[in-house]
Amino acid sequence: MATTVGEMVRQNPKLAEIFTRLGIDFCCNGHDLLEEAARKANVDIELVKKQLKTQPEVEAVNFNYDAMSLSQLIDHILGYHHEYIYKSSEYILSVLDKVHDRHGKNHPELEQIKYLTESILGELPIHQHKEEMILFPYIKTLDSGVISNDSCFGTVANPISAMESDHVATGKMLFFIRDLSNNFTPPEDACASFELLYKLLKAMFENIQQHIHLENNLLHPKAIAVEKSLKRET
């Protein structure tokens, strides 16, 4: 059986970005097959197929985080988690605005979900910038076997404490969103955009949760231990 554009987006939410860019309606006309949807949007089907091929499929990758050096772990966090926030925030918020405007009256929980999501995605880039400018460069210096004399915080435990305080606040908001959305379960009257929103929020929840885990439970303890070891040697 051929797959409708609505089902394609349900299976892979990232396709929604491509369809939106091309003017293909996967929401109200989500029952259309790809060829029909392209015709209605007055877009060449071959162009659509070419665009879809540029969307890489997500592959399950098992990383041995414990075996990574501090620098490798930082690079992984930057590539898989910081970049996710920088690249995904605008699109998540645009879908959220659309769903809130259309369904907020019948689903008052969307008001709180909107506020919490805007708070998270507004604060995280600032938090990440601090890590990228202050904490991560210092930890990479530790990884090279050197304690930097240029730091303004005394010991790495001090900025780590500040970062983890931010993590606590972010975590509380994430779990509140999860509870408000009934574990990201769309309501019975949800349209395709509503379903897409909850898929995006679930992906956001999982990415940030893993992000915080890697920093709190791997990167930070290792950095503190390495710094202590280097200080003993000097």
C-alpha cells in the first residue's frame, strides 16, 4: 500500500520541514499520496523526491561514552546536543505557535506547554554558550594534562556547580511538559500538526535528557577527577 504524506511525517517528523518548505500540505490533506500532494502544491514530483533523498535516515548508534576522552565527550556533546538546540529550536517553536493558536482554546494545557518550551529553548542557548566559552575550553586543557592559569573560577567544580544548577531547572520543566502532554500522547481530536508537535517535543525531551546525563554523570565527574590528579602531581 502506498504511503500518504501524513503517514510519512508521522513516521519521520523531520520530513515536515521539507514539506512545509515546498508548500505540501501534510496536515489537512495528509491523506493525499505524495504525487497528489505535489500536484496540489504545484511542485514537480521529481524535485520533491530529490529533496526527500537529502534527508538522512536516523541510524541507531551505540557510543561507548566511558571510553571517550574528555575532549571526545565534549565534541560529541557539541555535535549531537548543542547543535540540536541551535538547529531545531526555531522549527519546534513555529509548530508550537501554530498548534497553540488553533487548538489552545480546547486544550488549555498548551498554554503551559508553550511557556515552558519557550523558556527551555530561550535559556539553553545562553547556557550552552557559557559552556562553549568557559567550561569546555578549560576541560579540554585538563585533557591535555595542563591546568590553565587563566581560569577565573579557581577550580572546575565551581562552574560545574553553576551548570548543574541550570540543569535542575531545565529538567523540572522538561518533566512538567511530559506530564502536561500525557507522556507526549496526542489527544483524540489531534490533527497532523498536533501529532507532529508532540513528536518534536518528545525528541526534544530525549535529546536534552541525554545531554544532561552525559554532562552530569560523565563529563563533570571525570573533569573534577582529572583536575585533582593534576594538582597532586604539581
